[in-house]
Amino acid sequence: MSVTIKDVAREANVSVATVSRALNGHENVAEDVRKRVLEVADRLRYSPHHAARSLSSRRTQTIGVVLPDLYGEFFSELMRGIDAVARAHGLHLLISSYHGNPEEQGAALRAMRGRVDGLLLMSPFVAGREDLGESLSPAMPTVLLNSGRSDELPAINVDSYAGARAMTRHLLDTGHRRIAFIAGPDDNFDAHERLRGYRDELAEGAAGARPWIVQGDFTEASGHAAGRALLGGERPDAVFAANDTMALGCLFAFNQAGVRVPADIGLAGFDDIPLSRYVHPGLTTMRVDIAELGGRALRTLLERFAHPAAPPPADARLPVALVARESSRSRPIDTA
Amino acid sequence: MSVTIKDVAREANVSVATVSRALNGHENVAEDVRKRVLEVADRLRYSPHHAARSLSSRRTQTIGVVLPDLYGEFFSELMRGIDAVARAHGLHLLISSYHGNPEEQGAALRAMRGRVDGLLLMSPFVAGREDLGESLSPAMPTVLLNSGRSDELPAINVDSYAGARAMTRHLLDTGHRRIAFIAGPDDNFDAHERLRGYRDELAEGAAGARPWIVQGDFTEASGHAAGRALLGGERPDAVFAANDTMALGCLFAFNQAGVRVPADIGLAGFDDIPLSRYVHPGLTTMRVDIAELGGRALRTLLERFAHPAAPPPADARLPVALVARESSRSRPIDTA
DNA sequence: CTGAAAGCGCTTACAG
DNA sequence: CTGAAAGCGCTTACAG
């Protein structure tokens, strides 16, 4: 059996209450007693039992992170950003994925009860957002992460809409007129926002330009298929994919067909995944600071801890930045 | 305040003991009582308080994962593999990184007390392995992950030694004689094993071949520096970098210098990170199934739960696989 | 099959 | 500044 607070108390000749106070840095402990307790605790390698502590203090020092998936660069960057902040505040992280399965989301959320002080939740599914309230306890501070707006909960979102507008504008500015868009999955919030940005910029910024949309699902394979489809009939001047992964799939389809980027057709993505800078030609994209997304979400949650009664802050939008690489170089006709 | 077992008991007209038994699926509960309890619990959206449960049951249903860092592809793949197994067993994951700081490792480990039923620990630092015992409780089942051997603890390691030998053999087989090696950081277990594999294969497989070692530290920048250094004097036939990241840095240095791969110089890495297949030329490397490394580590831990008294299994080595791409194509002189 | 009670290891008013 | 005691929300022998 491991050593408990009682062992420390006995060894230090004080009550467990005093040990608790000394260890938790309360002021009302005589200096010599504090030193003795600390020394004994150290010698005994005492480490407080977390479950006991959180049962009585009603705090777990743990933040729950509920994500749709644990896959790839996005997850890893997000965790890095969250972890940096958690660490700075001495908080632990309990990770849970519902594996892209919206039905399991509720279960994942409920399982967090009594384990965490607050929740960071990423729920990018457009559908099922209504059911969220069912599983979300009002007593549990929660911040939404890239999951759209909410009336009750603070939310941090990548500014996909503004990014998509800026990218569409960039493609127009570099001389592309007929711009096709490879859309993301229909049930995804970011996919919606990016499509909306593309549509709006086209409508306002390019008189008479018609939206030209090919359905994708954020996977490389769907980008590849879309790329092939776009080569079938009349070709666009440029293709704007709703994420880099699809843009890359599209690029490979173009390569295979001997279509040159950017000479024959411009190409742009969204996210600035590491690969984007390494492919040839380098992919023009919108940079998203995913680590910052995570860090900011946690900071917002800590803000809620400090001021639970404050009205939830307005939805924060994480700005994105255009990264113009070779794939969207100005069309020859314009530079002439 | 959220609903507790007492609320359910009152509502269902039974004792809390019965509620507990019903909810935990014990046999000794009358069928109609069980149904009533379940129904009430559901209606009240009761969810057991985790800290209370684990304090009394002495089980947390949580596995601690202590890693040197939370960065990049390795971490993400590892987590994916661990999560898949955890999930299948209804276990949660408490993540902790000691941020490459060996001294903080002990603190991270101690903080897991009372929070987890077992530990997956990755401690690739060669130094400080002795101090590990200090922070590791004998009562806490622990499995070592890519951290070398241990006399007390089960350990799973990527078979870096065999992989490095196989890669060296492959480079020799493809006609390269003078093979330089870019080593990883001196305090890293895998770096040691890979260097050892390179040395041994060279000694046994290439009569008279002298090891040619350039120090790196697993970063792209160090690979780049090593690549430039190798171009300085007499050049090797091929370069074997201890990981892909350095190999890529080296490749960029060669590109910048106008040195062609593989025509002028062969190149190989280790890990098979996603980028390796996308660069030009495609990088020859050793594939490591990182997700499987994680999954297997957790399975080993569960094995310990089931048979705590069994002698720790022999160290498992996760096999690696040669992926021969363009960067190590046979030298013209040999294919002639 | 069911309940009363002890106990898990802490924290925190309450007294002094 | 310190201690005795209650209590956090569960589980689990122990009786019956």
C-alpha cells in the first residue's frame, strides 16, 4: 500500500489537517511545522491521492478534451497548444475521442463527470448540435472549439469564412476568372463556412462569375476524384480546395494528367499543413494556427473558472493568413 | 449540484448499495429492481462521480501516458494506437508530457498517483534511467515504451538496431561503399541503437569499410548542417540518416548544392514519416508502425493487470520494414 | 436479494 | 496556529 496523509501526520507528529494545510501552502501553519511536514512528506515520497483530494475539494485539476478524432497533424498541434497552457497552470489533460461518431459524443461527455473541472469540446458536426445540450451539464464549464457559434457557451473558431473570401479574392487578383471550389463534407462546420466565403466573395467580387462547386469530403482521395472530374470538360482557371489534403489529391490528379500547375491551372488549399510547402509546386493556402486555437480555448475556459457569472464572451474568431506559394502564381496572360 | 447515487436511491425506493450493485451489473439484484434503478438513473441523467468511485473501488479506469513531448506525427500516431485499445476496454487516457525535460519526468510520474491504474512511459533518455526507479511506484503497473530494456518492467521497443543493420545492408547491396551516417542525439536510446546497427553491419558486412559518422540531433536543421559538411571534402557514396527528418534536411542541403540524389549520392532515413514519400526523390527509409507500438504497449499493460504475478515478459521488439524508394536507387556503376 | 455501516484519503469549516 | 470531526460520493464486506 502506498503512503497516505496519515503516515505523514504520524511521522511528523501533527494532525492530518495540519499536513493538508502545510502541503497546500495555506498561511496558517507555523513555519517550523511546515518545514517538518514538507521534509517528512519528501522523505516518505508522499504524493496525495488524487481521487481523494478531488472528492473532498471538488476540484480535479484536470481538463477534459473531447475531440472527434485523434488523427494527424491537426490533433497533434491542437494538443500541443492546449498542453502548453495546461502545464503553465498545473492542469492535467484527460483526452477522449468519439471517433467521428456523433452518437458517442454524448457518452464521452457524460463520462467526464467527476473527472474534470471543465471541458474543451470540438464538435464540428453541423447536425446533432441540438442534442449537445442533453449531454452537457450546465454545471460544467465548457468551451466550444471550432464547432460554430453557441448561445450558451463560449466558442473559438478558425475564421474559415474570412479565409475563404480572402483566398477567393487572391485567386481573382492573380488573374483567375473561372474558379472551381472543392467543398468539404456537408455535415462539417468549417466546410460550410469555407463554401460560404467562396460564394460570397465570388458574388461580390467578380461580376457575373458563377460558383462552380465539386463535392469532396476533406480526404485526399476525394480531392483526387474532384481533380479528375474538373479535367473532364471545360477546365477552370483555378481550383480552390476547402482544405490542403484535398488540394494535394487534386494536384496529384493534375500531375498524372500532365496538367501543369500553375501554368495550366491555379491551385489553392486551406490549413497550411506541413506538406503544402514541400510539394511541387508549393501550395498556396491559408495558414491556421491550430496550436493557438487550442491554447486560446483553454485560456477562455480558465477565464470562465475565474468569472463564472460573467456573460459568455462573444465568439472568438482565430484569424488566418494567406500563404501565397507557387501554385497560384499569376496567370501569364495577366503578367504580360 | 449534480445528481448523486442518493438521489437515484431515494427516487427508486432502494438503498444506495442496491443502486450501486444494479448500476455495476452485479448479479445479486432482483430483475424488477434492477430495471427500476436503471430507469430512474437514466431519467435523472445520473452519471457516477468518478473520483468517489475510484476512491472506494481503488480503480480509476484510466491509463496514464507519460511522454517526452507532444509534438508531431510520432505523438499523434502513438496516441491513435493507444486510444484504439483503451477505447476497446472502456479506459480513459490521462496524458502528460515532461517536455523533453528529464528532471520533470519524475514529477509527471508522481502526479499520476491515485489518478491512473497503470502507466505507459516513454523515456528515451539514456541518462537518468537509473533515477526512474525513484519515481516509479512498484505498486503501479508500468510498461516502458521505446525506452530500452529494463530488468523490472515490461518494455516495447522499435527494433532500431535490426532496422539500421538492414538499411546499411540495403545501401551496400545497391552498390554504395562509402556510407556516411548522420547520428541522432547522444542521449537518445533509438539514436544509440541505430548507430550501433550501422556500425555492426558495416563491420561485418563490408570488409574494410570504415564508419563515417556525423553528429546530428534528429532535427531537420542538424540534417541540413550534416549534409553541407559531407559535401565539404571527399564525398560519400551514400548517406544514412538516423531519422527521416534529418534525411530531409540533408536532402535540401544537397538540392541547394546542386548535388543530385540518387545519381550523385544515395540517401536513406528511418521512420517513414509521411513526408518521405512526397519529397523528390522519394526517400528510402525504414517503416515503423508507431500506432502499433502504442497499441501493443497498452495491451501488455492490460496483460499485467490480468496477471500481476507473472514474470515480466521479455522485451518486445517491434519489427520495422525497409521501404526502398528512389533515393537509394542502385548506383549506375553497379547496374551497368 | 437487500440494507446499514464502514471505509477509501483527502479538505475544510468549526472550535479553541 | 492546531486538532477533532464531518463530509465528499461511492463500493463492499457483513448481516440478515
